[in-house]
Amino acid sequence: MSREYAEDKIKQVLELTRGNTTQARQQIMSLCQEDMKLLQELTSPHMTGIIAHAIGRVASGKSTAKPTAPQDDEASKKDFGLEILKTIAGGDTAQFGRENNGRPVGKREASQSHIDAIQQMVNKNTSKKS
């Protein structure tokens, strides 16, 4: 899918906000609520990750979503976009890719072989500059 439409919208908003990226971000999020094409172009490259994240949360039992009654198709499409925007702007929502269900790992000291390897790379780069 071409991303020209989304890039054009972003350029327009950046001009309107005089390059203020924070205000531009807020305006793009507002536009996405009404413009499904814009929302789809912005999210389509990340959709597999978004879906994997959602499935992982539900499968691990960390989802707090409650089942709702089925909605009509048009309302469902609008709510889907709003849910994505809420997640992106989220307050106390989980940070995408930041969950770790494994054992916490404490900070460890670097091994001597690791230090030696880094030192070799530094020495190799400084000798090339000379």
C-alpha cells in the first residue's frame, strides 16, 4: 500500500503547526478518528506486530478487556480505530515490546574477554585514523 496519502497529510499538518511535532502528532491522531484511509496507511506496516502483541497479552492472561456485545459493522470499524489510537496515546497501557515474562536479570559486570574484544575494536579503529 502506498504511504503517499499519509505523508502528504503529515506534511500539511507540519506546515499548519509550523513544525511543532507534538502538536502535529495530536492533530494526526484527531484526523485518524475521522479518516480511516489515513489510519490504515499509518498502521498497516505495523499491523503484524500490533496483532502479535494483542494475542500475546490475551494468551498470557494479562488482558483486562471485557467481552462486549457484537456491534454493527460501521460502528465496529470506528471503534477499532479509536481503540488503536487509545493504545498509541495510552496512559497506563502496556508499552509495546516492553513486556518480559522471563526471569528478571540483574546487571552483571562485563567479562574480561568482552572488555578485551571491545578494546581490540577501539584500537583497530584508532590505528586506521592515524
